[in-house]
Amino acid sequence: MEIIFRSEAAISKWIKLPGILWCLVVLIHSCSRKDILPSEIKSKTSLQQFIDNGDLLNSFIKDKAVYTFAFETGNLQVPENEIKQINSIPEQWKTIIAFTDNTQLVVPTKGTSLNFIVENIQLNPSGVNPLAAIANVSLPTYGRVKVTVLGKNGAAGNITHLCHAQTAKQAVPILGLYPNYNNDVQLTFTDKNGKERGSANIKIQTTSLPANFPDLLLVKSDPQKMEPGVNLVSYPGESELDISIPYMVDNEGAVRWVLLFKSSADLNPFSASIGLHRTKKGTFISGDQAKPRIVEIDMFGNLLKQWDLQKLGYTFHHEVTEAQNGNFLVTVTKPSARLTDGKPRVNDHIIELDPFNNSVVKEWDFANLVDTSRYLKPDGFTPPEFSQNPTNWVHNNSIAELENNLLATMRYQGILSFTHAGNLRWLISPHKYWSQKFQSYLLNPIDENGNPVTDPAVINGDAAAPGFDWPWGPHTPVVLPDNNILVFDNGYNRNWVSLALKDNNYSRVVEYKVDETKKTVQQVWSFGQTLGANGFSQALSGVQYLPITKHILFCPGMGVKTSKGLGGRIIELDPITKEIIFNLEITVSSISAFHRATRMSLYPDTI
């Protein structure tokens, strides 16, 4: 029991009392006190536990001699005689409880407006992304923030993300703002499980996009059927030598994210070729042809890390992707590589780069996989920049993993699979011009009805069968869940005839099924021929498998006929019904609208 003396006079008087009287005085004095001594107020510890757990107080009532405090996760009863005063301040989301021992607790409490939590807003904090902001907030207690950028035309345009951070003070990323618009943004305060507690509403005014930005025309959109997400468009700029301008477009054809690298000290110049790939940790990696390097950037366009390819003996072309083991697979040119006659060769190496140790784990040379002498002399009709030649003999343009092996596309040689040890497994390619050494690796065609194709003209690529054709100048091999292969068949010089001599050029998405044991390749289905020039891209471009809807994204990106000129097109397709769910035209002043287009969530899962 704690003894509290009132004055020095009292102390002096009591000290002179005999021992038994001293004890009696202390006992009488203690029992006569009406307040509760500090060691007796156990309710403070219980209340503090709710506070430490980040629970909000929803309400409290007094019944007889007991206060009942109703928190989000449970109730707590406190005797009236432990509390001196309770002061509710709902506009600040807090309740101040004063105890009879002259101490107090500030208890986070469900209140009214939450607009006070926003301390400041930084628009375009990196200087590179004018459609992004950071809101610094101070929450009533621990919790999460759900960001919603409200759509211009209703809920279909809403972009919403529940952030992972749970601290009371947070720098909240705001992505998905419209350009040249006073955006309505809602910041919703939730508990750690995402249960909503209240919201703050803010306005963010943005600037216009650059004057030379691509012209976007929404032809069709059915959001109820579409794969969720936005479309990342890897726009190279006004030419292949310009600075890349990646941007994202929503289901209404509106730009909601952009990186203007011309404003970046670290990424100007920057030529991304195939474009940005999202990593497992939510960042982007890309290769840079302007400065031979691999870069890692965040959603705001900040350069996080870079790897100098030139120091490793390579230059970059086309693609870098993250392998299952976390290393990078990079399509490169090795300047020191030569043909047997001593002439240089390009676009014919792949490396596996360890990003943690900045070292090359493995190098694959296509000269050891396929025949460097298999090429056609210029036909006089195909533009030189697209013609095969001894130096650019294979033109590897993408790389993927197929189970424990690798899968690559080659503009002039088809599709191949090879082992990590560098051994060729098979080739999907017209059989014409392959030497005897490679005959055993060539897969034999089967049409969509399961019938073997026996016509030598089709096998050699001189003609197409109703249910089968080879890929011509292919891009973007995609491994499906059943290990079938999806690819963008550009139709480059289809059936060996120059594009300049044909009026019925077309590109397509095609699915192939490989039986390595039987040495066969079956065409499962394809789409694109009916689009003709409206879907034809002689180079670049890509396809994507959309896992939620099982739809396909078909994205011809160069020289595609649009209603306003030339450019590219993003099409979401139901492969079963062939229904077009989404169709976006992109018209540009140059010939190239994009290298790739990819459907993804605007926010990575890691934020």
C-alpha cells in the first residue's frame, strides 16, 4: 500500500506518535480516501492493450457504476470510481480518459471527418511520372489506407488499391490519376484486415500529356467480361532512336500512368526496346539500347539499380525477363562474336545475369544451336532494315522458360527450345533450307483437326493449310498452363513472299501443341487473318495469356492500319468464341505504336 503524506506539519506530528497509534492513523487515513491509488487502476493496462493493438474505440456507455468501452475487437468494463473524466473529440478521432490518479490515456476513437489525416500531397515526386502522387498521412492509429482514384465516368473507371503499410504515419502512393484533370481521390482508413473505418477526400490537379503523345481511340470495351487491370504500352517514342515513353491505359481508353524519361537525369536517353517487365518484388526491369545496360525502376520512374552490360562484354537488344530463380534472362549482342568468315554477327546471344553479384551465370550462342548459313539473300522488295543478312542472320527477339528448359523466338528461323546446357531440343519452323544436321529437330505439322499435314508445300512453308501454318517472324513466346505455346505470328514474308508484293498481309495469335516424343507440332487455334491490315504488324508486337478470364491479349504494334492512320491495336479476345472484348486503336506519327502491350494491375501486389 502506498502512503501519501499531505504536509510537512502532518509528517512531524505523526512521527511523534507511539508505534501502535502510528499504524492506526495510517490505516484510518488510507481507508478514508475516496480516490483510487495508482497501483489499483488495472483498467489502464487493459485499455493500453487495445491502443497498442491498433483497435478503435467505437463507443462507450455508463450504466450504474460501470463504464463499458466498445472497441472493434471487444468490450472492456471499467469501474466508475477509477475514472475522473472522459472527453470525446470526434473531429480528431480520439477520446481522452482522465483517471483518479491524475494520469490520462488518449484512446483512438471512431469519429467524424478524416480529412485532417492528410498532411501534404506531393504530385510527381520523381519528376518523371506526372500522373502519380504521394500523400503523407497521419492516421488516428495503426491501420492501412485504401486508395481510390474515382473514374471520370463512374465506377468502371475507378482505380482502387489497398496498401500494405500499417503504421500510423505513412507515405501513401497515389497512382492512376487522369492527365489535365482535377482528380477526385478517396483515402480510406481501414484496419489491418481491410475493414473500412472512414475516408478522407482530396483533389489533385494534373497537367496535360506531351503534345506529340499517341492518339487513342476506344473501339470496344466490355468491362464486365474483361480481365481486370490496365494496359501497359511500351511506346518507343517518335522513332526507334527516341526516348521511350511507357504508359498505361484503362478499360475506357484513358491514360492513367506515364513515365516521361526526358525529365530524368538517370534515364535520358533511354531506349527500352521490348519495354518494361514487372518483377516479383513489384519493380520494373528493362534493357536500354542507348546505354547498354539493364535498369530497375519503381512505379514513379525512379532508377533503383542498373547493370552495365558493356563491362560484361555485351550490348542489349530486345528483351530482359526475370527467371524463376530470380536471375535475369537477357537477349544480347556479343561484339566480339564473329562468323566463320570473320564478319561480325548480332542479336544472337542470350545470357543469364545474376543481378545480386552482377555476374554472367550462363551464355548461350545461337551459332551453337542453329545454322548460321540458313538465310535468304535480299529479294529486292523487302526493306533492307527488315531483310535477313549474314550479320543479322537469326534475330533472336525474345526468351522464356519452358519447364526446366528455354524457349526463344527468332525472326528468321522460327521457334526453338533448348536446354540450360545448350542442347537443341526442337524447332518449329518451315522445313525448307534447313541442312541435314537439323532435320531430326524439325517438328512435323498437324492441323487443328488432328490430321497430319503431308503436303510438301505446307511442310516447306511454300503454302498454308486450312488448319495449319508456320510462324513467320514470330515474337513473344508464351507458355500456357498446359505447356502449349502461344506466339505472335507476325506474318513476316509469309510463305517466302515479300510483304511488299502482297495485299492480303495479316498477323495472328496462334497456339501450338508440341509432342516432343512424336516430333510433332499441332496448331490448336489461331486468330487474326480476318483482321487483315487492321491487325497486321510485320515486326514488334506480342501476345499475353490472361489467367483470370483465360482470354488472350493480341497486340500488333507496328504499321497497323487504324481509322486515323497507322500505329497499333490492343485486342482482348475470347479464344473459344473469338469474341473481341476490348479493342483499342493507337495512332502514332511514326510507324511504331509499341513494342509490347501487357495487361496488369496498376499497383504491384507488393505496395
